Amino acid sequence: MWKLNTYLLLLGAGLCASVNAAGRVEGQVTDADSRLPLAGAQVKIEELGLSQSAGRDGRFLFPQVAPGQYTLVVDYLGAGSARLVIDVVDEQTLRQSVTLTGPTERIEVVGQRGSLSRSLNRQRAADNLVSVISADALGQFPDTNVSEALQRVPGVSIERDQGEGRFVRVRGMAPDYNAVSMNGARLPAPENDRRAVALDVIPSDLLETLEVTKTLTPDMDADSLGGAVEVKSLSAFDRDDTYLNLSAEGSYDSQTENTSPKLAATYSDRYADDKVGMALALSWYDREFGSDNVETGGKWDFDDAALLEEVEQRDYQIQRERLGVGVNLDFRPNDNNDLYLRTLYSRFTDDETRNANVVEWEEGQPQDSAAPADVTRELKSRTEEQEIASLVGGGEWRGERWTLNYQGSWSRAEADKPRFIDGAKFEAGVEDVGYQGTRDIRLTAPDAFYDPAEFELAEVEIGESAARDTLAEGKFDVSRDLGLNRYPGAIQFGGKYSAREKRNRETVWIYEDFEEQGVDPARLSMVGYAGSELDYQLGRFGPGIESAGVWELVNSLSADDALDEVESTINDFDIDEDLAAGYLMGHLDVGQLRLLAGVRYERVDRDARGYGYNDVTEAFEPVRVENDEEHWLPGVHLKYQLGEKTQIRGAWSNTLVRPTFGQLAPGFLIEEDDGDLEVAFGNPELQSLESMNWDLAIEHYLGGVSVLSANLFYKDIENFIYRADLGGWGAYTDFAVADTFVNGDDAELYGAELAYVQQFTFLPEPLQGLLFSANATWSDSTARIDWVDDGQRQGRDIPLPSQSDLTANVSLGYENAYVSLRLSAAYKSEYLVEVDALDDAAFDIYEDEHLQWDLVAKGFVTTDFIVYFKAINLTDEPFYTYTGQSSYNAQYEQYGRTFQLGVQYTNF
């Protein structure tokens, strides 16, 4: 007891001493040549063991330092280190600027080594496991949007749409399991049924950094299982002076032989004695391209042999326009206050025309045979416009021992598809239709298959939809330095409130029985709607269908008579989610160990509203479900400095993923088929998926811009969500089919990540310009799904959807004062896309492995002017999914190669 009282007395005396006798040390770390702030630089007061990392503007702060003379040590990967003697005086502020002698040529500032240096320094300085991509690094690869840029991060792969990166997967977790924020505010999703944000909506030209956090601390939103993606836009204080970047580019698509323009501009500057900063960014890209596709959708019969029941040829003609604008303001009235405003407007317009030939045989057919088939020539033509608007404002106040951060934000995402042709179907019966191959299937058919005179219009479906996701947030964070010179640390707490509204509206019109509506039979022949022969590289396609004639016909008929009231009602929903969260955490430095621990509390109140339809009673029924969830989520993070170049990290965290809005949608449809009742419905009673996460990592910095790291991770998952048929079970005993979403049993995911970056400065000229980087992630997972067979519950194990056993990246670069070259490859192994038949793994749909090679070449005409060439998908890698076994097509799609030629002017 005496020892304890003595310790407490000494501790109290030390606290009082630290409060009553302390000075303040602050400053900024910059590069001596470029004057750029060096974010992530490590700053230490050697004698006291105090350590800080410089912020994104290079600034650092030690709020409580006992008076005396100390050694200030500053280290930055790629720019060496500095040691300075400082004198701290009681109740005074010491302002110490530090310049590091880094790269001596401009190429290091804008080239591969400079961008890697900035990324690695921020990664090293973080308290948790974070991967960072700087704005400069975005230009080192031929990546046109945020999604494609993120695929270079260890453990990250992407899902593509028409060959372009769209959604992000982290550590094998599906996109809806990973959250996306911009400037500290969560981004809503334009898609009507998802939480995942399609990152192809955001041009990469608007960004300063991308961060992927794989171990979440208590001050972060907890709704991420794989990782949290943070998109940070440009600030004028990221540069020391006026900054201007202009680029113009032409993009050539080999599939369609179209050339498309792209323009981008970025500007930032400071005013009023560096108290006010403004940054502007603009990006515009109008791309015309296309793809050719052949798919079965898994329509195989494997009972006796592999027999194909249905196959479809598709030809896509696409035009995508991307417009992004960002205006960011900063105000720093004094040394203790920062205020900011961040804005984003991004518009993505997708014009898509899809012609298809759908072949259905009465019985499954083997390859190299022929039989009569029902053939449908179909046109889909639509324009979809997605918008994301975000407004984020906030600030930071820094006192002697207290720091307050506060932020408010409003964001809205929309996806609108005005009246569009969802299917204009011309039908015919054709003799002797067959196919060759089971992977990239080639049809064999007589001339009648390609003759528009053989086909007659049977149905036209017109659609219209509008989805909106609005999110308003407010949050604050308060931290207090503990003032313990021997064991420095801080305690932090904060809170957040957000209100989210997700809304979906769909309208469907079905036009059929045309002769009964007085349409001349001659007008139904496809001859009057046929266009020219389509250039289809997977065989012969025949003529396409022109949309103008279809619209002329539809507009002459009654829309009221064609309205499908059921489909126009049951998919409409409104879901409100209100989130209240709070946390408490602290960190403490004990020698070479930093301990961070805390707990987060989150509560969600949800109100889901929609409509169901009972086809038996022919009645609509309003549905409303209100519920709430609470979660306590503790976490512990350790970071130990094993030596000057090596550090070890460990983390135990708890996270969650809320069900998607499509899974929560309360609508239902009850139908009767041959006397059997069938129902399909969403499940607003679903519980959030929960995960306990363990991580262990080691990082060894080899000198210069070089690092070798290894990470192990394990996730113990509860309430795994999947689609199930509950017909004949429990409350659905009277139903032959009850299609819905349910919470499953436990699942688990485990894996390892390796990353290696090497700058070969130790080699003789000219080999010193070589730069190599590689990373790989190995993972495995198991989850269990259940179904009902003859009243008995059955089950089987599956891998988690979207989880690849291996993802990898490799790149080899070279640069000097005149050129910069980089060859890169991104690989992901096969993964489960969906379970088509719960009780039969033979019909599981998998996406095949994908390996894509890209090339970037730059020529430095002057220190400010660059000419660049980029080649994307050098080997014309297709997109391929298969049914059960890799031999059996579910979808095969090819896109061709893309070549970009551009110029860039940079002045800072």
C-alpha cells in the first residue's frame, strides 16, 4: 500500500509539474528543393521519447514539453533525416521549421519514387494498418477512376463493369462489406439496392490521397468488414506555393476503333498572408467504346452430360461521360484554429445500347449438334445518370492540452433512368441451331437466323426508375494530452449522429398483343426496325435493332393500358436510418510501444416502408417495419518499434456490416403456380453481420523508398447474410417457394499479405533508376448456407462470395531525368459470384481468374511539361464467369485494348 501511495503521489506531482512547467513545440517539415510539405515525417524529441508524425501539411505539435534543451530528430523515407538542438522555455511556444535535403532533381517530386515515398511515410506513421496512395501515384498507372487506382493496394481487387473498374473488394470481402468516405464524411450510394459506392463515378483527377484502413480504431465508423476507404481531396495547404496542373488526352478503343477526349485541370493557391487557401479541380472524360459477349447464365443440364438449354449473344455500344468538380476552401486565422469547406460534384452518364440474340432449345443440346430453337432478337437501350454531391465543413481548435475537431456534412447520391427500352423482343422459330465450344461459345445457324423478315415483334417493355440516397452527418472529436513526460499519451472521446434516407421508385410498362390494339401486322416485322450488320467478334450476329422505330410504335399506343401496376409498385421503398454513435479511447507510449485502446457504441433506428402484392387475392398491402440495433465494439491496437527500421503491429477489433437496402426492402409478391403458392420478399428484420478481427503485421524499411512487410489476419463472422428458399419450413410451410434473405451461421476468413518495394539506388548508373514493387494476398474462407428438402433442413459449406484465394500486383519501373516507364500487372484468382441452386454446387457461378497488364511511358520535355502514353489491357484479357467448372460458360465478354496519348503541364 505504501508503494502504491508513493507512486500515486509521485504521479500526481509529475502531472502538476507537467501542467505548471511546460512549453510548446510546433513546426513544419518540408522538402528543401521542392518546398513541398512532407506528410508522415517522423518527428521525435529524443531525450523524452516523445514522437509525432507530421500531418498532411507537414505540421507537427508537441503541446506539453518540460523546459530544457533537447534533440529534435526528423526522419522521412526518401529524404533522409535531420537532428536539431532545441531549447524549450516554460509557457512559451517554440516554432521550429525543418527542411530535409531530399531528391535533388524535379523528377523525384513528380515521379514514381516521390509518390512512393509519400505513401510509405504515411503508412509508417499510422497507429493502425493503413495503405496510402498519393495523387502523384495515381498518374503512375493508367487508372482513370478511384476504383482502378485502389487495385494497386495490397489485398484490394476490383469488380469491373464493361472492362472498367467499378466496385472495390478488400481482403476478399464483397463491395457492400467495405465503406467509402470522402473528406471524413460517409458517401451514399447511387444504386437503388446497395450500400457500396461505385467508385468509377469519382474521377481520380480530383484527389490528393486514397487511404485504405484495414484495422479500424474506435474513433472510426464501425461498418466495414474488409476495410474502410477514405478519399481525400486537394487542399491549398498540401502545396507550399501556387500549384497548377493541366492535362489533355485522347483515348483509343481497339474494340470499336473510337477515339475519346479527356481534359483535367487542378489549381491551388494561398492568400491573405497564407491564412486563406483555395483549391479547384475539374475533370471531364467522354468515352465511346463497346464489348462483345456470349453467355448462358448458367442454363446447363448436368444430369447425364453437359447439355446447353439456352445461350445469348450480346453486342454493346456504350458512351460514358464523366464530369467531376471540386472546390475546397481553407481558413487559418491563427495558430490555434483551422476551418475548411470541401465540396464535390460528380456526374456519370452512361448511354448503353445492347442488342442480343437469345436461343432457347426445348431440350438441352450437346455441342456440335443442331436442333430447332426459339430465337429472340432483343434490344435494350437506356441512359442512366448517376450523381454524387457532397458538402463537408468543419474545423480544428488546438489548445495547450486540448484539441477539438468538429465537422458537419451533407451528401446526396442519385441514379436516374428516364423512360428507356428495357426489352424490345422479336421472335422466330429457327431450324438447325447449334453451337461449338463450351467456353467462348460460337453459334451455328442457317441464313434464316440472320434474316429480319423471319422475326416478328412480340413484346416491348419500357422502364423508368429513380433512386436517391441522402445522408446528413455531424460529429466531434475531443482529445486531451495527458502531459506525462515519461509515458506520453492522450485520451480522446467523441460522438456522431447521422440521418440517412434511401428511396427507390420504379415504373414498368408492358406492350404486347399489338394486333388487338389495331397495329398493322406488317408493322410488326423486324424488317422495319433492322439496322446494319453488327461487328461482332465472337461469330456472326446479324442486323441490330434501331430504337427509333420502337419508340415511334410505343408512343402511338396507350401507356395507361400498358402499365404493369404490380412491378411498378412492389419495388418501391423508403428506408430511413438514424445512427447515434459515441466512443472513448486513449493511447499511451511506453518506451518503444504505443498502446491504443477504446470502445465504440453504435445504435441504428430503422424505418422501412414499401408495398406487397398478393396475386391470389389481387390486393396490394402496405408494409412498414421499424426496428433498432445496438452494438458495443471494443478494440486494442499495438505498435512496437523493434528497431530503427522495423516495427510490429497487432490489433484486435470488432466491426459490423449492415444489410443492403435491397435485402431490407419490405415489399413482397405472392403468386400461385399450378396450385402451389410462391412468395418472394425482402427481410427488414435482418441483423447486421458482426466480425471479430485479429491482425498481426511486421514492416521493415530497407532504406530509401524500400520496404518489406507481412500481415496475418483472421475474421470470425456472425450473422452471415445469404439468399435462401424457406418454402415448406416454419412460417412458410404452406409455400412451395419462399425466396428471401436470412442470417446464416458463423463464417470465417483468414489470410496473409506480403508486400515488397525496392528502389535500386545501390546499383551503378543507369540502373539506379529501377524501381520494383509487388504484393500478394492469400486468403481462405468458409460460410454455411441452409435450405429445406422434404421438410428437413439441409446445408453445405461455401466460400464467402467475392473472396479470391489470391490477389497480387507487380510492377517494374524505370525513371531518370528524361523518361519514366512502368509495366504493371494485377491478378486475382477465381471467386464465387452467386449460389444459383442452394442444394447443388454444380450450378454455383464463379468468376474466373483475371490477369491484366498495363503500361505507362512518360517523356519529360521540360521540368513542367510531360508527354505520356498509356496502354491498358495489353493482352486483351476477357471477363469470364463459369458454372460449376471452368469449362462451362456463364458469361464471356471481351473489351479489346485501350491506348491513351496525352500531355500534362505542372507548375508549382
